[in-house]
Amino acid sequence: QVEYRVEGVLYRPQPGDLLLIRPMQLHQVAVRSADTPYERIVLWVGQRYLEGLQEDAPGLMACFSGDGPVYLPHAPGEEDGAIPFLLEALLEEQRRPGEGSDLFVRGCFLQLLVLLNRQARKAGPAPESASRLVSQVVAYIHAHYSQEIRLEQLAQVFHVSKYHLSHEFRRVVGTSPYRYVMLKRLQMARERILNGTPPGKAALSCGFKDYANFFRSFEKQYGVTPRKLKINTSIL
């Protein structure tokens, strides 16, 4: 009993379903029933870690192709049970790393990629956004997040009233256009910092004119200051 909203597209996953979400894609989770147990396993994979696998396993990156998220419904077969087993093994290794931990993690992840690609080839088309207007607004924000974006400006670009745009955007995405722009900027800045860009330069390149405001917003969103964010080179 849960809903995922990824860049304005609504998913209602069932037990065993998988979502592959890119680092710059905003996603929100809403549990629809407090009486129904909800559990998920989240695996964060650093961009540099993936790049390090390119030479050894270039074909295994196919499951990450495309611009949007990849939704893999649970499909009973040879992957049934194997993917949860590998994810649990990675979790256990994170809790209690032992000798050869890096090799163990790499082996588990390579097996996981093989199974994800097999499942991706069986998957049907992904759901579309519930609103063409919102899809267009989201695409516009993606292209212009580093520039000044105001609600009135968006309404003029898409020839609608700002009240209709705001209501429709909140209905589909689950947050206001202003909040979405802020989250997108924070997310893009975080990605740049993880890849080695100095925080001040990352903030400026993502549309923040005031570093103090960026600092406060970043710490509130991620629970760590920009300078304490570690460059992500691992999988766990």
C-alpha cells in the first residue's frame, strides 16, 4: 500500500517490484495505509563505482539506459528470490565487513546487474505522467534549473494561469513548483559535490545566488553540510 512519484510519474509497486532511479531524479514515497506493513531495500550506487565497472562489464549497464526511471515489476522466474538474496547479502556485508569485503561486494553487484538486465528485457513500457502539462513543466525545470524560475514565468511559458499550474503540479508531483525547483537544485549541487566540485562553485552553477541560503537548505535536506559530504566512490 505505497505510492512512488518519480518526476511526476506515479508508480504503485507490488511486493518484489524494482525501481532504478537516477541520481538527479526526484522521487517521493507515500504510504497509503498505516495498517499495512511496508518494507523496502535501498541500494545507493556511486557514479564512479559504475564507471569503474565499465571495462569489465560494459553490457551490464544497459539496465540504466534511457532518460527516465526503470520500473521492473516482479516476474517469477530464475531471478525470483535471487535478487532479494543478493541485496540481503550486501546489507549483511555492510553491517559486518570481513576479509575481502570489496571483492565480495563487487561479486554480488555484478550478479545483481546480470539479473536486473534479464528482468529489464522482460519489462513492458513504463507508466506515463498523469498530466502532459506537468511533464512539460518538469522538462522545462530540468533544462533551466540553474536560471531564475518563478511561478508567473512558468504560467506564461505554458499559457495557463499560475493557480491552475500550481494546483495541477502539486496534485501530480506531490509538492509545489517552488519546492520542486529547490529540491532539483539541491540534488544537482549534491551530485556535483560528490564528483569533486567545490561546494561554492556547485551552488552557483545550480542557481543559488546566496551561499548561506544554500548551506542551510542543503544541511536541512541531507543532514550534513556541503563540505562534509564525502565524494562517492563506492556502492555501500
